[in-house]
Amino acid sequence: MGIIKPLKNEAYILLKKRNIKSPHYYYISKNKNLHEAAKNLYSCLRKIKNKGYKSVAIEKVPNIGLGKSINDRLNRASKF
């Protein structure tokens, strides 16, 4: 967490769409909507895996409400 710029062969997942022109950045929500982020998380991770990235950095997800579930999913996914 807290990464400013991804490393080579690293994808970066953001919660909110921004004006960043880089193929390394992926967005799971247009406006930081946690329901939309939860829905899009695994498809985004599959897309990143298929592109051959070696690691993934993820923007901090608030650990309240649905954010707890998203963090749990990310924690489980990080074990593979």
C-alpha cells in the first residue's frame, strides 16, 4: 500500500478512475463505489494475470462495510 508508481512488471489496481495514462493501472470502480469494486475485483485480477504481471499493488480499501469483504478477498488472493 502507499505505492506512488508501479514497478516494471507490476500492475496497480485503483478504486477510482483517474487521468493516468499507463497500461499498468487498472480500475475496479468509476467513482470509488465499493459495490462496483467488489463486483469487478476478480475479473480485474484475472485480466492482470493473463497479461503476465509478476505482482499487483492495490490502493488502500477502507475497512468499513463492504470494504471489509473486499480486503478479505484480497488477503485470500494474496496467498496464491
